[in-house]
Amino acid sequence: QSQASTTARYASWLMDIWSGQGNAQTKLPLDLYGTNFQIQVWQALLQIPGGSARTYQDVGAELGRPQSSRAVGNAVGANPISVLIPCHRVIRATGIIDNYAWGSPRKKLILGLENS
């Protein structure tokens, strides 16, 4: 399979996900660069099932660092490919949905699409 056809297939998959039509559980090979902690947080985000959400504290606790919600938030915010690594699935403990690079309305929309 050529690199162009592979790229086209993944681009189509991404557009399907973005429009709410695709399968977000499809695995895409990623080559990420970040600190060890950032990589751990991004890997934890990949484990959050579609249609559900976790708090920053939940993610920190899953990493064995329950007091690291601020550091988790920084790592989530540093996510270089938020379409692929679902940072939209992390919310505040208060339930407030904000702090999304593409805006709170889009974060709410994506969460809603995943729940439907």
C-alpha cells in the first residue's frame, strides 16, 4: 500500500471522526514527542472510552499521582494532536466543560456526538 493511499485513508478516517460518523476506536500509529509525564497522560487519554469523561484528578490518580491535576491539565493542554488523543474527554471535577483549545462549544459538541 502506498504512502499516499495510507495518508488518504487516515485523512478520510479523521474527517469521519470529526463529523461524528466514524469509529473513534480505530487505532492510528502515532509518533509522539513530549516529556515522560506528558506521554503518560496522553496514553491515559487514549484509554478513556468514547462517550465518557474523566476529571483531571481521575487521570492523575490512574497514573499513581492523585495530587497532580494541575500537571495533568498542563499535559492535556500540550497535546499536539487533540483530534487523535481525546483531550476533550477530560473535564473539571465540578463538571464544567471548558479549557479546550478549539473552544468549549466544540468540546461539548464532540462529547455529545460520542454519547449519541
